[in-house]
Amino acid sequence: MDVDIGNALASVASPGVSRESLERLDEQVADAHERIEAGMADGEHGYEALNLPDRTDPDEIRRTVEPVADAEALVTVGIGGSALGAATITEALAAESDTEAISLDNVDPAWVSNHLERLPLENTAVNVVSRSGTTAETLANFLVVREAFEDAGVDWTERTIVTTGESGPLRDLSERHDLPSLSVPDGVPGRFSALSAVGMVAAAVCGHDLEALLSGAAAEAETLSGSLFDCPAYAYGATSYALDARGARMNAMVPYAESLETYSEWFAQLWAESLGKDDLGQTPLRALGATDQHSQLQLYRAGPRDKLVTFVTSEEGTDRSIPETDVEDLAYLGDATLGELLDAEFEATEASLAAAGRPNVRLELERVDEYELGGLLYGMEAACVLAGELYGVNTFEQPAVEWAKKATRGLLGGGEFEEADAVAEKSELRVER
Amino acid sequence: MDVDIGNALASVASPGVSRESLERLDEQVADAHERIEAGMADGEHGYEALNLPDRTDPDEIRRTVEPVADAEALVTVGIGGSALGAATITEALAAESDTEAISLDNVDPAWVSNHLERLPLENTAVNVVSRSGTTAETLANFLVVREAFEDAGVDWTERTIVTTGESGPLRDLSERHDLPSLSVPDGVPGRFSALSAVGMVAAAVCGHDLEALLSGAAAEAETLSGSLFDCPAYAYGATSYALDARGARMNAMVPYAESLETYSEWFAQLWAESLGKDDLGQTPLRALGATDQHSQLQLYRAGPRDKLVTFVTSEEGTDRSIPETDVEDLAYLGDATLGELLDAEFEATEASLAAAGRPNVRLELERVDEYELGGLLYGMEAACVLAGELYGVNTFEQPAVEWAKKATRGLLGGGEFEEADAVAEKSELRVER
């Protein structure tokens, strides 16, 4: 991953960050890097995620998924960080796999039922992922999936891989039924676990190159250093932080590739859950080029000056010619390919924001393959860890989601929780049709 | 659509709006409603969109799509407002249709090719939509689709419906090949056109009840009146505006239904392109319940106090039991259904935001069907028009997207444009791996 922050400079954009400010900020980056390096060396909670390129064992993952390696379809049953890493990898690389990968990451009953009716269960693999083994949505969906296999006369124990912590209900269950299983590594929060078994089981079932994912990440890890000017990940994290401090309260992630749409969801979780605390944090926006030029660009270019736009581009890829036409006004299209049109749209959009003084940053991949994707995921994780240090927040916790978990459990009769009582006290001001 | 703004009141949330402030704002709502009514009566540009429930002719649309009414798959070739209305309707109601509906709303070559290889072209309908008939992405994709039909030996003229303006290249082409065609109505901007032929052709091909879509919208239209306390759409538009003015610079649209995920994209375009101008406008965020509780909730509850969260709920729907389990810690799940779990998650999340003083609003549908969906789309359009009046912006234009269109055309050799020259002058500050 290369990064170009030229259009985030104060000489181009407002808000923008001056070269001098970046140099002063670089002293904080050096300090933050020391803390990050120490955390990695000591395997501290969270920082340990940045060691995954060395720690993850691709052979163990491939051995474990061997019983379902020929699956036509793969269902990852998980939510949040237990699903998004797997989905990001399998979506980005879907064109290279014959296995259809989906995530059951919601408990919408109609949607769950539609998936289960459609899937060839006798040839479907199930990848159930929950560190605690108690996540309500995941366990409910797993119970439903298990029943669907039983109803179809398929032995679910032959089709299921479990990824969970060292103990808990899901660990017990996997031992009772002797299921192939892997461990969520200690010290790695869900949203930082794409490059562990949590994300790599799906990649393995879909036949992707696990070593290339890890070596791409390792190459990015090698750039971590005491200066943002030498490390693309830190350049991105520091620039995002500096822009937020200057008014860019939002960060729109805009890949120019359909295959990276799920990557934007993954990024949105990483950024929101890691940095959104203590009344701080830059809000991630998800958009897609070229589509959202016809939806969000008006706002990004002419709305409030409160956004950084991050583009992700890929140099190489499949292309397709645009056929010639006898319509004179459209003749210029017939001289181009769809890829050239997409590239021109990207360059035009980037320049249109710069011309309006709106800050933007470019993340450049050579292509969308395992190696580059591993680098992108690792790079964004390192950028996020650095940003967390600069904000001074606890990057690796998510305490604000506990309240709703307790209330949900209480509402369903799973124990006494005062949070559930508060639900009944809702303030109302209704306007009805 | 019913609206509950109780959790946006200053007595609950910060930012929040006091009952007294709402009553003062209601005087502006009364004035804005007069302007909206006059615009509708005179068929003024933009306001005309609010007349669509009366103006759209479902019989004409059904007659026009008759040649492809038995299609197995439908491809809408369009982008932005020419695609999102159709996609919102067909996604929301997908469970009721045997026709698979997709949108080619991007020019990513690998993605376009994958779709074309996968589709049963001999039984696929094409719905090409562009008011001007010159939209680069749409026309390029249409040329590619046409070639794919020819290569497959399928007569594309038998499979294609055109929706365009009264003149332009696409109108000429439809006349030359005698294609079934419909007109984009005058005075209706793309993002307000879901309830015209632009959105309804796809609904008709998929066999949905066009009259119910329009009568649901008409019921919402009947509520338009001089007070936000009598009109759900205005209650929503006015509350969003008031919250933005008090610091909620973002508006997260969070349906608790997978089938409404595309609706959030449609809303994001409506809100961003209509209100994002003159350095004003509230930025739409897209999220999904319950999934994003494990991704965005931490930020919404504990990050900066700069967001309004809008929930969309549905009272009735398909349900599915959660099987019982012998795992004690999970026994409470086995007494519930997936629908009850989803409802509990919604109530818990809503209450968790209120308990943290974060403003939120509830949009309530009885179910996700044609009638309720028509009401939701119309209601959000009316809310947006009201908000535009309160901001004092030109709701129906999108001037900021022109720059990039010209630059794109120039870069591809489609004429001389100074915008294209500016692309070459990009400011760079590269950090490389």
C-alpha cells in the first residue's frame, strides 16, 4: 500500500494540515510508535494484533478446514468483528473462488430463512465464530442453522468449523461433538482479527493463498517506524487524526472497486469501535466509486467542510472494452474501456474535491489480490492503532455496547437487568398518519 | 408511516430540541408548507415530484413492460437516482418476486463481466434509465450489455425497456429500434423519481402491486399540512433540521430489516444531494440493525455528540423460532424467535442511546409491503423538501457534480474541458512501502 496525502495539505484544502504541522506531529508519531513497539514486544492486549503476520499458522488453518475444503458454499455465522474480516477477504477475492461465501451476521428472520432455503446444505460449510461463545445473534443463528441441517438430513457435525475462545459454551459444544476448531488468539480484539483464524478460515475454505495474505501484511509491518514520512500506515493514521482535529469529523472510505465494498464496512467498524469513545472519534462513511459520484459527491464537494475523503485505487485488473456506437455524442466512450472510464472518473472526482479545497487521501494498491489485501488490512489496523495513541483513547475496548447487550438479555428473560427496565420508560412524542 | 420524536427532545438528549423550540419552528413549517403547496399546484420543478402519486399511470407502465413480464432476471442499467429507487423497491419486496433484480450502477469491469456471465440472458430483461440519455456510466454499460446479448445470440431489442427524457441519444435509439419506452416526467429530479416510471418499471417487471405503492404514497401526501405535529413527514424533516442546527451534523439511517438496506442508500442520496450545498447539509450515515450494534453503536453512544440516529421498524413480518438448546447460558434464546430477538435488540439499542442522551427518532411501518414502502419513500421525500425549505437551499439541483463529469469527458477525449487539465496538476506527498 502506498499513500498519497498531497491533497490533504493546507496548501490545497481547508481543513488541511500544513507540512510544518505534520513535522511537529511526527514527534508525537515517534513517541506513539515506541509505545506500539513495546506493546507488540510484550504481547499486550490489542497491540498483539499487529503480531499476527508472524503468529498465524496457515498450515493449522488449512488442516482444520480440510473436511469441508470442497464446499460449494460457506456460511460464516458471526457478527461484527467475527464476520467482517472473513467477509472482506472472501468478497474482495470472490472472482478467484468457486465457493460462494456469505455471512449470517443479522437475525432478520425472513433473510435468514431465505438464505437457508437457497443454500445447497449437503455441500455447504458452516464457520461459526464467537470469542465468548455467548454472542446472542451468533448463537441464535447457529441453533437455527443446525436445525436446518438436521431437517435436510445432513449431519451438521460433518459440515461445521468452530472458531472460539479457550472456554465457553461454543468451546464446550465443539468438544462434545468433536468438531474441527480453532482458537481466537488472546489479545486480539474482533475488529483486529481478520488475519487470524477468525478471518482466515473463510479464506482457506474458499481456496485463497493464506501465505500471501500474511506476507502482504508482514511487508506492511516492516514499514512501521518512528516517522509518518517513512510508513504509509502511519501517514494515513496521522493525517486522519490531524484532519479530524482541524474539523474533518468524518472520514469517507471510497474504494473504486466493487470487490472492496465490504472492506469499507470492515474499515467502518475498525475506525468507529476503536476511536469512538470519550466523546472523541472520527465517524467513518461508506461510499463506492464511481456509483456514489451520483449520490454523495454533491455533499462532499459543496456541503460542510467536515470531511476527509479516502480513495482506494487499484492499478491493475480485469478490463472490458466499451463497444463503438453510431451515436455521435457518445463516440468518445467507444474509444475507451470500462476500466479507463472508471480510472478517469476517479481522477476527475479526486481533482474535483481538490479544486473545491476539500481534503482527500489516496490509498494505492497494485491490484486486488491476497498480498495487496493483506497489506491494506494490516495497514489500516496500524493506522488505527496510531490514531488511537494520538487521540489518547483506549483503542481496544468497546464498553458502550454492553448496555444494549444487557437490556436485550433482560427483555428476553435471560436474567434481571436494570437496563431492561429502562426500555419501558421511553419518552414519546408521536405523530401518526 | 408513524414517527416518534420523543427521544429527540431536549428533556432526553443533547443535542435535543425542546418542545417550545418545536412550537416556534412550527411557524416556519407552516410557511414552508405554503411554498410547497404552491409549488405542487403550479407543477414547479422539484415540487412536481410530490404530485407523482396522482400523476403516475400504473396501466401505462404495465403495458410497456408486457413484452418482458415473464423475465427470470431484470437488469436496471442506471446510476444514482436512475437506479436507487428501482433497487429500493425490488430489494425491499424481493421475497415476493420470482424475478431476480440487479442494478448495473457502476462501471467496474470485473463486476460487470461477472454479472453478464452469470445471467440467463435469453430470459433477462434490461431496463435502461437516463433522463439526458448521455450519462457516461449508463450508456457505456448499456453498450456492453447490448454486445453481450448479441454475442449470446439474443435479440436485445426484444428484451429492452427504455426510460428517458423527451429527447436525447437514448430517445433517438429507442425510436430507431422501436423499443418499448417510458418518459422520465418533467420537473422530477432523479432522486425524487422512485414513484415515477423510473422506479416503477422494475417494480412492474417483478410483479409488484403498483397501485398499492402509489396509494401508500397518496395516504402520506394527505397528511401534508401546516403543522409538524399533524404530519409524520414534516415531523421528521423539521426534527432532523432542528437537530442539525443544534450539532447533529450526521443522520444515521438504521433500518431493523435486511430488506431495507438499499432503502438506506436511497435515503443517503436523497438527503446528501438535496441538502448538501452552500456549506450546509446533514450527512447521511448508512447502518443496519442489529448487525451494526457490533460495529457502529460504540461510536454512536460514546463518540462525539454530533449524530441523530433514525430507526426504521416494522411491526409484522415472517418469523422463525430459535431451537432449544441444552446449553444453560443460552437457554433464554430457545424461548424466543429470531423476530423477538431482533425486536429486543432494537428496543435495547434505542434505549441505550436515550440513556446516554443521544438523540434518536423512530419511523414505524406496519410491515414491509408495497403500501407501507410507498408511504415511506413519499414521506422521506416530503421530509427532505421541507428540510430544504428550512435550510433555504435549492433542494432540487446538484451543481457540484458537474465539474467531475466535465473532467471525465475531457480525460477520455470527449472534448476540450479545462477541468481535465486541472487533473494533471495534482499536489503530491507520497509515502511508499
